[in-house]
Amino acid sequence: MPADTPVTLAVIIGAHGVAGEVRLKVFAEDLKPYKSFNNGTLTLKSVRPGSNGTIARIAEVNDRNAAEALRGTELTVPRSALPPLAEGEYYHADLLGLPAISTDGEALGTVVAIDNFGAGDVIEIERPDKKRFMVPMRPEAVPEWDDARMLVAAEFVSA
């Protein structure tokens, strides 16, 4: 993925209170290292846990109406702003859109989603006929991936 490609770290899901705080659905382990989002148009002043999502104060938002108007806004940073990965780690943004190939050489489709239902990431692959199947993101199911393709063990491929 190019270094300047935007990566979504959170999305604004609504307003919190009357002073302009927003509720966030966060996709990162920690938002605190990031202050500038969306090419510098939004500045994170503070972030704290809340009972219904993470609560944040954004410098450019001063009242509830402005906070509500941002509902659905993704907070993005350039890919180059993310920390380097250790061996075997990945960013979801790096996997989405990859072509999937089976260990038998069959073209399977494209990675369209990554979910986690509590037992680890699950990769969703969409076939050319629009049917989808899921594969656990474990070494026995996905022995290799890089920036060009994802290799899926043939025994994990469903029809």
C-alpha cells in the first residue's frame, strides 16, 4: 500500500453531550499517538473511554450540532503514519482488496472484509460470482500473504 494512502483509524458514530464531544468507533489499539486526521482538517484534543464508544474532543467541533453533522465521518491518517509491523502482523487496510489464491493455484477472488468474533481475525473472500466464504487468519489457513496476494490453504476453501 502506498505510504500516502489514507487508513481509517476511527469513525464518528454520534455526538456526546452538548459541548461538542463525539462518540467514536475505534479500529486502532490507541488513538492517543495521533493528533491530526483527514489531511489536517480535524485535530484530536482528547480521547477517553465511554459507555457507548470512545469519547473524543475535536478542536474544530464546538457544539452538539457540529458533532452530529460529523456522524459517519471516518478519521484517517496516511499509511506512513502507522508504526512498523513485527513479523506476522498486518494492518487490515493492507489485506483488503488483495487477490486470494489457493495453494492449488485456483484464483479464489478478493479479500473484502476482516472480522473478529472473539477468537481471532477471519478473512472474508468474495468470489467472482459474488458468493463469499470465510477463512481464519491463522498460519494453517493462510500460510502466506504479501502486498500482491493472499495464499489460502486449499483445505480451507469452500465452494
